[in-house]
Amino acid sequence: VYVGRIRRKLGNARHAVATVRGGGYQFVPGPHAAVRGPAEYCI
């Protein structure tokens, strides 16, 4: 329920939160995102 709300608020960038089967959710940065540290984040 909460991730659905986050995706709605992200609008066109809602694809940035991917579902990881059996693991939770993962942030998938777009081509213009500046990422510091590890390339993948899981919550």
C-alpha cells in the first residue's frame, strides 16, 4: 500500500521503484540520476 502511494507521487518516474520478488523493492535510477555510492539500493 505504501509503495503504491510513493509511485503515485513520483508520477512519470514511478518506474524508479521496482518490485524484487521475494526481496522487497529496489530503487532503479534513471539515466539522468546522480547516484553516489553503490549503484543499487534495496529497501
